[in-house]
Amino acid sequence: MATKATIYKAFLNIANMDTNYYNEHNFTLALHPSETHLRLMARVVAFTLNASDDLVFCRGISQDDEPDLWEKDLDGSIKLWIDLGQPDEKRIKKACGTSNKVIIYTYQENMALPWFKKIENNLSRFKNLSIINLNMDEDIEELTQRGMNLQCNISDTELSLISSDKDMLVTQNILF
């Protein structure tokens, strides 16, 4: 019998001083059996950094034809495509061809930097692509709760995640 996804509920109070975006978001996340808590929190961080009323989580790691998050226009066209990890060049090309803006967030520096060095020379043709390494404290997984309530403050591209008993700082290193 296949293992089912674990359901997490998250309430985010976002104060983004960089973009003047202030809002609360309440959503349900599914943790796929092959997904780690670190990746789940990377999805939450990616959402927080790009939060808007139209940004949504997609069906997740089991779907090859969708990103981790996206924002669509009213006509159905994709405004923003967000992927996590180290996608291959074929996926990057598809994303850049179908979306106005593409952001790839890497979150494991020891794997991300060798991946980036390998494909860096082939990325110059993608004018709508950004690649950002998230520098997250290894303890960020401790924020993962089945019911998360986080205050998220962004200032000067630094994200502070604050729960009732822990707080973490996430910084961004722009690779491309």
C-alpha cells in the first residue's frame, strides 16, 4: 500500500517592507512521502518571499508539468513560475518559455553550487530567469509543525520567521 501525504496547515502573517506587502495567508500543504521537512519549509519560504493574493501552491513534487508555486493572470497565462531544487535545463527552458518570470530557489548549498556551476554557461539566453540560493538555518525544520503559525518579516531581502518558541533568519544569495 502506498504511503499517503501528510497534511500541514500554515498561517502566515507576512510583513514585507521591501515590497510594501502586508497580508495574512492561511493554507494547507501536503508533505509528499519522498519530501523532507526542509523542502516543505523551503516551499513556505518561497511563498513568503513572493507572496501575493494570486500566488498558489501547485500539486507538488509528484507533478512534472507544474512548478512548486505559480501565479497566473486572469487569462490563464503564467506570470510567475517558482521551482525548488536543481531542475535540469529542459525544465528551465520549458519554464522560461511559458512564464513571464521564473525563479529557482535552491536550498542545499553543498548540492546547489556544483549544479549551478555545471549549467551556468547555458543560462544567458534566459532573460526572465533568476536563481537564488536560500541560506536557511539547519534548524529551520524545527519550525515545521502540523499546525504552523508564523510571523514573517522581510526587510533588505532578509526573512525572519518567528513562531511562538523559535525564530529563524533566511538570507538570499543571488546566483543568476
